[in-house]
Amino acid sequence: MHDDASPFFIAPHRFDAADDTGPTLDRRHELVPASDEWILGRWQVNVAGHLLGPTESRRTWALPHAVTVTVTDHRLVYVGTGPQLAVVGGRHRRGNSGLVSGQIRWQWPSRLELPPCGLDSPARLLVVCDALRTIQQPALALIGPDAQIAQLSQEIRRAVATFRLTRPELMDLSPPERDALSRLALVAPRPGPARVILPGSLPVEFRSRDDYYRPRTAVQMPYGAASGQR
């Protein structure tokens, strides 16, 4: 597991980029890529964090403004403004509003989902990760116009597949997994499938015991509420 083992939020109460494990940004608050990393594109979308269970999906935070999402051949990074949340002593505190960032490295996502949306509703792409020691799956929602989200979905699918196929030292893939990823690396015709399985994913791990065992009444928030409005 990479040092920054948390993908984009830890339970609903803490963004992972509040410490030294977050992405490196320049003075314009844009991602500084690693020496062997290539930027594939940037988009302006809204983001929200979900926890997916076997029978329900709960949105646990949402940033109030659109963010810049950068997709590279190594990861997805978002940067925007919003509240910093942290778990302190088993309780959560609300931080000052300011710069908020997070990332998902391509070894983590286990699937992509495009839930159906209404005529007047923006499209949503869920980037879903599996987690150790829990059946709840953290998912980052990317929200925006249908054409933009469809393009993001294809770019992420190809980037994840290529990343895993070209790193045998990191991803221990079976022959069927390699075949499936090879197909995903190709350009798919639109419209794409509503769910895309990404073979070979590595699970993430929540950083605190409280993030696994916090009582449900303490973590649930209304679907329409943004993070920081507690």
C-alpha cells in the first residue's frame, strides 16, 4: 500500500489532504506532477463523498463549489475550496474554509458507476474503492454535464487499465484480469456501460478505528446537506 493510503476521505469526517500525504500544488493551486507522471486532462466539476453499503448509499459530504479535477496517468486529483474536517479524540471538529484537495491513485478504484439521472439533473460518475475490514465502500462522486462526465469516465477507465497493465511490480494480475484490462484500455463507443469493473484493485484502509466503528447516528447526514453544515 502506498504511504497515502486514504483515497479522498476517511469516513465522512476527515479529508485526507490536510496533512503531508496530499498532492503537491503550485502557487496557482494546480497539481505538480511527479517526474514520471503525465497530465491527461483537467475538468471543472462538483465532487461529493459517498459510503456505499450492500443495501444503501449515503452521501456523507459535498463541497459547496466546483473543483478542478486533474487526471494523470498515475491518479485523479481534485482541488477546490471548502471546509477542512478532521477527527480529533474520537470526535469531529469543523475546520476553517480554505483550500481542499484529495486524490485517488489508480491502484485503488474497484469499479466506475454512472447512475441514471433525470432530464434536469447533472450526470454523476462514482469512482468506487474497496476498503479493508468493512463492507462499506468509499466512493467519490464527480458531478457535471452529461458529455463532460462521459468523457471523464472514459479517460479514467483507460488510465486505470493502462496503469495496472504497465506495472507488474505493483499489480499482481491474473491472465483473465490482464485480458479484461486490455479491453478497457481501448476506446469504448458511447454510451458506455452503467458499471465498469476494474480488475486488480488494491483495497484502501481507513486511518482511525473510529472511522470503522463510529455509530451510524454520528455519521449520517441529510442527502442534500454539504459538509460543514452540521
